[in-house]
Amino acid sequence: MKLATRVSQVSPSLTLAIDAKAKAMKAAGVDICSFSAGEPDFNTPEHIKEAAKQALDQGKTRYGPAAGEPGLRAAIARKLQQDNDLCYEAEHVMVTNGGKHSLYNLMMALIEPGDEVIIPTPFWVSYPEMVKLAGGVPVMVPTDASSSYKVTPERLRQAINAKTRLFVLNSPSNPTGMVYTPAEVRAIAEVIVEKEIWVVSDEIYEKILYDGATHLSIGAVSAAVFERTIISSGFAKAYAMTGWRIGYLAGPVDLVKAATKIQGHTTSNVCTFAQFGAIAALESPQDCIETMRQAFAQRRQVMLDGLNSIPGLTCLKPDGAFYLFPDISKTGLTSLEFCDALLESQQVAVIPGIAFGADDHIRLSYATDLATIEKGLERLSTFVQSRL
């Protein structure tokens, strides 16, 4: 069968593939320490589940508006006003089937064939693939440990040309966990305005911060950059709602209408009763986020100390999210070789850095219990020492 050319241009998701392999091995009875999944290990808070149950009992089971339930769009707009200092109204917001889908809708609505989209490396695996599916050209701007894996205004400015349409900003970052400081965000905003390009700010991890780190949404820097800002986010990480598949896109009304048109012909509306759970997530006390954040903070320190005690590995301390991104270059292995051998010999699942554009790194998620982290670190240490 001859398939569309676009399929061959897109790489499969290594994160999903490795997580699936680890789960299959675990189901077969293998004792797996998995640090691969990008999702909290906590259950969705009870009050959120209860709101969805009540919506089911009330018959909220029919098709809804393609842009989302009006009550949820309004709640998201209020959240963006109150938490992020972004003056959005409900009409500036659409609800999507997860944060990933919000980004896909954006790319399809904004990117023309040949348009360039600037993506700092390391990057979340799906950014460049979505750009390719929209007919655009992903332009990778490398970063490294010396800049804490953050793009500088100078590097961004150098990468922009007449074909540049969009810059992708992800803070806190997947895979590095790094957070752009307010000063760094302001400097990036100046370049966006100066060069008259769009910026999409992926803020899915904004609530998971450590050591006093501050999240500044780039659209809040000035009225000029607000007009060029698009927000992508969702409920998966902060509220442990990964399986609910509820995200959102916020930006200019014309863009939201265009993305809604696309969604109307692809997935239609997001699961109706699940959206009422999302309303409860936003409108109820936020204690559940802090409970998870404190647990992540403890796990982060345990895993960071453990990684940096292993000869041959080095790892920067992240400011947010729930990932560590150690450098494995001293082992002499590619990231795929490292991860395959680690899984087969020590039954530890991690993600190869090549998936994020950094083949001399691996990504570990500490969204798992401390016992698994400690056991996995022992196995990882044994593996690395055998390779040096």
C-alpha cells in the first residue's frame, strides 16, 4: 500500500514506544523500574472525579460545542486572568483533546507549507513532528548545559529569517525541567516583538516549580507581545488528569475560531462530562497541586543526588516539571544503545535523549514512588559502572 508522504516524514514517539515496552514486560511478570512515563503517579483528586460523576448522572453525555463547554472556557479564561495576568475572555479559549491536541490544532491553523518554526533543542518529541504534518519546517536551535538548556535572545534572533512564523517556548521544560526566569522571558519577548513573529507558550508544567522558581507567562510581559502570544496548556500534569484528555488553546479570536473549525472536522467536541471535572479542578481549592508538588520535590532531590553520585553521569538541577536529563556521554554509548541495554540487563526503563534531539542524554521521570526510585538508581549505577 502506498501511504501519504507525510507519514514517512514523521517519526514515531519513542517515549510512548518505550513506555509501552516497559508495561508489556511488567505485565509478563518482569520487575521493572520505569522512569519513562510523563505522567503523575497520583490518582485524580476525588472532587474532580465526583464532578464528572455528577455530570454523568445529570445526563451530560451528548455532543457539545466544538470549542468546549461555555462554563469551562469561561473558567479557563478566569484562570489565565488571575494566575497569568493574561486578559483573555471565554471567546479567546478553546478546549481540546489534551494539551498535545491544542498544539496540533495550532500548527494546522497557523502554519503554511514552507513556514519555519523555531524549536530550542532539547525539545518535546512532538513539536517538530506536528510542524512537519502542517507542512512547515522545524528549525532546531541547540542549547546545552552552559545555558541551562535555554535559548538565549541572541541565538533566537540569529535563527529568525523571512520564513520564520512561530517560536515554541516551553517553560518549565520537558525534557530538561528547566524554567526561564522572568528576566529571560522578558528578553525573549523583546525579540518576538522586534521580529514580528508568533510565540506559542507551552505552559503545561507551570504549577510544578521548585526552590522559589517563578513562572512568567510571556504574554504578560507587554501589550505588544500579548498580541503575538498563543497559550497551550491543560489539566494532565497539575491535576493528575492525563487520561482525561483535556487541554486548551488561548489566543486571538480569529486563531481560536480557525482552530475550532479544524477540531470540528476532526474530533468534534471534547468528552462532555469530563469537562465538568475540569471546571471543578479550576474552581476548587488547589491544595491537591501542592501535595503532589511537595512529593515531586522530595523525589527530585533523591534522584538528583543519586544520579550525580554515579561516576560517568552528570545532571543539572531542574527548576520544574518532574524530569531529570543527565549527560551520559562518558559511557561512550548512544542514548538508544544505553536505554536498550539498561532495560534488557537491569530492567530499568528510561527515554533516550535522541527523542528530544540530544543523543548524549537520557530522560528520567521521577513521577513514581521513592522505593522505585531508590531501587532503580542502584540498578542504573550497576549498569553504568559496568560500561566505564
